[in-house]
Amino acid sequence: MKQLFIASLLVLASGVQAETKISDPDWTFKDDFEGARNANFWTGGHMSSYGQSCPGTTGTKGAKTVTFTYDISDPKVTEPDDSWAEFRFKLPFKTTQLEMSYDLYVPANYTHAINNHKFFEIWGGTYGGFRTNVQIGSESWGTSGGATPSLNLAVDKFNMGHSMLATKKPILKDKAGTWQRIQVYIELATGPGDYGKVEIYKNGEFFTGTHHPDIVGREYAPPLPQQIKYSTMGNALEQGYLLGWMNGGPLPGVTTVFCIDNFEMNLREAVGSANRNVVAVPSPPADLKLD
């Protein structure tokens, strides 16, 4: 039993680590959406609006945000009960190391759809997993009480499919009405034979990623730690968008508005140093002896 206790501590600690941050970025960008939109970075979107107050919130956070309005009456969406809202950006140079964070408001009337909701997509070359040089994406798939995030990675036109958390822990909760801090770290492979990584954090918790102990990949794809291989077509990230298709679930005439505030991004052209401060495994009690 004592040995089992120690093993449990090790297993629990294996998925716990501090947010990975780029130590010496080549470029840093911050936007609280209070001023004028930077048109060189933010390139447009759909059913999204810059510098708007976030419905249902009070205080400084939410005073000016990017709002994402999901409405199934959107004429550009032809599939029944689907909706679409995204906000696009273009990176200032081809990038192999990226750190992105923002506050995300999940509205109080949010109800998960059975299928996927986009969380973010970042890619280089042509968009689309079967056409892209390299694409890093995450979607949130409906599960009990909300939606659990996937990783959807593609390199050299090979789509790895959706890798899911076996625990089905929801990153988006139904009828949340709360803010949460999202942080994403992406590191591409540095050359042939090397592999990159993705990490996603919610409120400082390592929630999912290529090296998360609870994530399960598709049977036809390489193991998760080997999915972001070096792209021979073009090993760099160039652009992306926040949220996206879809938030099904709203009734006709009902809109669901997500908000993003306090956006930050750090980039490096070539992979450099980053802090990876793994939380220490708790020490066993001094009087505990292994049999």
C-alpha cells in the first residue's frame, strides 16, 4: 500500500507543470482591445468585433474585448443548427516557436454541441489538414457538462486526426458565465529527426498537449510526441485564428457571445530557450518507509 501511495504521487505529478514561456522572444505583442486595432496583425474575421464590451460581464476585464457572436441564423452557415465566429491574425514573420495567452469568457447561456467547436488554428502554407505544410489546432468536443479539448495536428499534408483526453475533462463548462485564462505553447521541430510539442493550459493547469499523460491519439497516426515532425514543405507557422466553427446548441433567435480580452503573444523565428519548470514531486512523509 505504501509503495502504491508513492507511485500515485509520481503519476499525479507527471501531468503537472508550470506554463512554458519563451524566455527570449524575438517579438512580443499585447492587446487589451482598448485602442485602435493593429491591422498588420489582426486581419479580419467573421461574426467577431474588435473593441466591444462583453455582454454579461462587469469591471475592467470585459470592458473592451473581441466578441464572437454565435447565431444559427447566420446566413453564411447553411448547415442546420451550426454557427461560426472567428478572428484572424497574421504573424509578422515565419515562426517556429510561439507562446499565446488570453482571457476567454464562456457565456452563461453556453451549451455544448455534440460535435466540435474550434478553439484555435495556427498554420503555415495552405490552410487545411490535408493541404497544409504544418498546422496546429485544437477543438473542443462536446462531453458531459461541457466540451473537452482535442489536438488536431498536420504536417506535410498528413492529418493526424483528433487526439482526445481519455478523462473527457471539460475545458468549457455548460452555463459557465466565467472568465478563464488560456495559454498555448507551440514548438516546431528544429530539423529532420526532431519533434515539436504543443501544450495548452487553463488557469495555469496543464490541460492537454502532445506530452500530456491522459491524451490518446488515433490508431493510424504516430505517437503523440512524434506527430509534429519536421515539415519538408515549409517548417514554419504564418497565420491563425481564434475560436471558429462552431457553437451549435443555441435556439433560433438566441445568440451565444464568447469574449477574448488581454491577448498576448511571444514569437521566435528559430526555437530558443523556454522555461519548463516542472512542479516538484511531493516528498513522502519522513516516517514513511517502503516495505
